[in-house]
Amino acid sequence: MDDVQQIKSKVDIVDVVEEYVTLTPAGSNYKALSPFRQERTPSFMVNPGLQIFKDFGSDQGGDVFTFVMEMEGVEFREALSILAERAGVTLSKQNGRQSQTETGGVSKEQMRGALAYARRFFEKVLEHETHGKDARAYLEERGVNDEARQAFGIGFAPYSFQALRSALAQKQIPQQAMMQSGLEIEKAETGRVYDRFRGRLMFPIQDVMGRIVGFSGRILPQYDDDTMGKYINTPQTLIYDKSTVLYGLYQAKQAIKQKGEAILVEGNLDVVLSHQYGIQNVVAVSGTALTHQHLRILKRFTKKLVFCFDNDAAGISAAKRSVQMAYQHAFVVKAISLEDKDPADLITEHAAQWEQRINEQVDFMEYYIGTLRSHGTTAEEIMTYEQSQQEIAELLSAVENPLQKDRYVKEVAELLEVNEHSIYALLERYGSQNSSDTQGPSPQENQRTPKSLGQRLQEQLVGYAFLGVGVYDISKVESFCFTDPTLRAILEYIKEAEEISTLTLDALQKTSPEAEPRAREAVFEVERGREESQPSHEDEEQAVKEMIAHLKRTQKQSALKELRSRLKKARATNNQEEIDSLMQRINQLLQYN
């Protein structure tokens, strides 16, 4: 058994897909909103029997390797490595070779290896009786217990310029891997290399699959001289893009799906302590403002966001920008007000109050207008201030769903004690001025060129053949009717099958492994149609005959058109040999039924 088959035998595509989206049962399949594009009605399906997925809206589909490649933006070799690690499979020497990047010849695997060793190093330092004493005392003061510390892999980087570098060198981690993964810095003037993180609590940053991609370091108070920054994060690297990673999402994703909402906070400790208290659907943006990429990722797990921002001017401003983007992605947006405390402080002092505030969440528009009024602005004054009018219009303009927008307009009108026409007038006046840099993705994003009817018929016939329907009739179809090269190769395999019992996807995989995924996808499409219409075997046999007749007719007409065009050109050049050949082929087609 080769590496691919070994991994497939140990990895269930349903489990892998559920790392990214919320799946719900749909007959013998599972369905979800597409992770590749925006949609309101689920068209993304996973078939556990065939171990494939299909996005019927964008026509993307394939096996577990294809899915990981699409979601992670990686080539097959790296998808193989990701799934091998998940399955506990040691890759053969050929497949285990590390693909080198353009950054100093360092591979992503080497960078991840350096980060994994660094995590273990930081954890050991934190546990050290002497070196980790102050860091443990700080965590204890903040209320973080051992279980939460271990769940999030929290560690400590000693105040040393060479401690981590020396430890990694002993493990034979290449210096370039340390540099490119963001663990080390090279001083330009002297060429000296030293540790980036010093005297800091270390929070590993993980992607949605749990792989470490970087670190966030919080300076301990005794080392804080106001010049080093309270938090520093791993810089942008080949494997860490801060615009696509949310702190705590790996730990929170199941709770987010179960609760139906994601709570967004600002700090790492807010996330850790919330999870420790039992509220696990909490994540934080790390090192950047909320981005469209963050929202696309969150949309895989929930349609509802609950923001918890500082109640000062800066916090409200950040909230408005983030909420505008969230509205564009059709999220339901709620808000939590904590006044002068952050969640970590509130949990440490009065943990039950954090849960109470979550339960008291309000619609963001209510929260926003409430914050305006809490600063001494009456409803009447809000409607006279041009800036307030514009901000309200910009927020409402960002709402993509017309029904949702109407509801918000009604709520805002009630809160401001005006009629709805006044709010719609604001939208007409200011809505078009909504900043273009907040625009979300086009609904057509990731759409592929639609398949022709002929191609769809070819796929359906292949699917029916492997399900044992109309095999004899399909085997008699002329090869020229199948214009898709892969589907034509599958048709030839069907023609050569000695009996229906030998016509299986497993048998095809052994003889034509490159064609098997396409056949498997075709079977999936037919099975999906079966679940919707529940046809009898006789109905399916008749449908196959009709599809074959239609395919023959259309492909015959297309082939005749092409041959006649070529005949015209041959006559123009008086190429008699070509003319005779083309006439013979045309006559053969005319006799074909």
C-alpha cells in the first residue's frame, strides 16, 4: 500500500472537513455552506462512502487531498505531509522529501519543526523551578491554572539573547529555519543573530488544524521598560499570515459550532481564561485588525459574531470597522459591553459576571447607538450631527441581506425615535460614500466556468455505469461522443470490463489511478440526485437511454459541423486526399445512430 492509500485508509474526509466547516446530515451525505465562496443555501456536500466532497455551486470537488490543497493553498506534496502527520503515517523517502522554498532553501516542514521545538523549549523553561518562577507567579496572579496553561501550550522565553538559539542548535535545527520562522533576528550592522522573544510569556499561535505557525509574546512586568512593546508577535512568514489566523480558533471551533456563535475578544489571556471558565467559543485577533480573511474563516463555523471591544473611542471605532465587514459577510452581529474591564480581569474577579454579560448581549446597532447616548448625546442630537448620521448610514449600508437591512432600519428608527423613512433618507444620502476598502468579496468569487450540457451528460453516464445502471447501453457509446479526455478514458475502461461485477471504483483505481477521482465524483453526483428524486431502477434505465440519445445527437451535430468546416477548407486548396478522407468520415457519421 503506497503512502496515499495508507493515509486514505486512516483518515475520514468527514473528520477533516469538519475542521473547517459545520456539517449537517443530508441523507447519506453531509452538507454545509461552501468554504470556497459566499452563499446562503448550502451546496457543499461530503460523501463518507465515496470519501469525496463536491461544491455544486463552484463545481469544485475531489478527495481529502484536494480539499486540504484548496483550503490551505498548498501543493499536493504539502497536503500529503499535513494528512500524514494527522494519520500518524511516516512518509516514504520519496514522498517525505522536503520541498524547498525560495527563502534561503528552508522548507515549510523545517520551519514548523523549529516552531515545535521552540514550543517545547518555552514550556520546559516555564516549568523550571528557578527560570520559570516569575512567569508562573504572573500566570497565577492572572488566574490561569495548569490545565489551561497546558491546553494552550503557554511557555516562557527567558530574558536571554541566545537561550533558544542554543537549544535549537543542539537539536540540529538549521539557523535559516530559526530565522525564516521568526524565532531569531539578525542585526543588520553586525550580522549578529539573537532570540526575538526575551522575558516574555509565550502563546503559541495555531492554524485551524492545530499546527503551530508562530508565537505571541507578552512581556513580564519586571522586564517592561516601555520600549519593548507589551506584546510582540511572529512577523509575516511563509507559514504565518496574521490576516488569516485567529488566536484560539483551533481550541474553540467545536464550541463555536455547538453554540452557534463566536465571541471575539482582544487579548490572548481573555481567550485562555474564558476557555478555563468553560466558555470555549471565544477567539482573538492577534497582531492585526479584523480582516475579510478572518471573517471568511469564521463563516465556516457560524453565522453569528459577538464582539467584545473596549468601550472607549478607539474601541468603538475599531468595532465599527469590524462590524461593517461582518455585515458584508452576512453575519448576525451582537455586542457585549464590559465598560472599564477586559474579559480576563472580569473572569479573575467575578467569573460568573462574564457569563452574565454574554447572556445579556445586544444587537450591535443597539449597542452602538447606546454608546453614543451614554456620552451625552440624545436621540434628537444624534439626528442633527452629520458625523453620527454618516456613521449610522455606513453601518447600515454594509448590510448585504435586504431583509436583515430592513430589520436594522426599523430597530434604529425605534432607538432614535424617528420614522423609518428618515433612516432610508440617510442611506440614500451617505450610503454610496461607504469606504471601498471595506468591500467584501464578490458573490461570484471562486466561480468556475460552467460545464457544457455534453460534459454533464458524460459525467452522469459514467456515474450510472459504476452504479450498475445501463452499463450495456453505455458501453456501446462511440468514444468520439466523450469529448473530455479523462471521461473518454473511463468510457474505454467500461467498454473493456468483462462483467458488471468487475466495474468498481477500486478496480479503476488500480488500472487508471489518475481517472478514478473523476469517476468517484461522477458517482457522487448521481447518488445526490437519487436522494432528491428517489427514482426507480426502471426510471434510471430509461434516463440513461435518453441521455445517450441526446449525447449522440449533439456530439454528432458538433462533429459534423467541424468536419464540414474542414472540408470547405480542403476544397478551397483542392486537397483531394483530405477531401476524400473527410467525406468518408462524414458519411460514417451520417449513418451513426
